[in-house]
Amino acid sequence: MKIGLYLRVSTTNQKNNTSLGYQNTLGMDFCKRSDYEYEIFEDVESGGKYNRLEFDKLKEKIKNKELGGIWVYDNDRLSRTMEVGMKISDLILENKCRLFILTVLCNLK
């Protein structure tokens, strides 16, 4: 299975420190241990927005069945608001996508 590693920080200052690199390392390590292929999607945007440049690409690949799962370091990397979180939950459920948070598989049924 191929999954999307979704890495996100809110500000350029966070981008310039180790946060994105740290998320990247943890995601790649998870995929290697689990024998998953992966593609990286990286945003420097607020988690309060549903439409973000790289996240939009990830959503399309989920809808087109090019990806079977999403990995994030923490749930707040996906969403910072209930409204956005509900839309993401719908995306995951409608597309029978798997969600991995750090090293935990979340089954949304």
C-alpha cells in the first residue's frame, strides 16, 4: 500500500527549524518498518483551513485511489478546527482510507 505522509507547520519560522524534518523522519521510518510505499506532502499553512496547496494534492490522490492511507505526526497536523476535522473525517470514510497518527492506525467506522 502507498500512503501520503502529510507534514505541516503553520509558520515559516517553524519551517526553518527542525519540525518538518522531524515529521519527515518519523513518517519515513514508520513506512519503512511497515513496508509501505509513500509520497510526501508538505505545507506551511494554518490547520484551520481545509484547502491547502499540498493537502489538496493529497486529497485528490486519495479520491483517485492512488493512496490508501494518510500518515501524520499528530492529529493537529491535519486539522485545528472541528469543521475542518469533520471534512477530513468524511474524506477518509468516503474513500475507505486508513489514517495513521504517528504509529497508531485509526479505524474510523
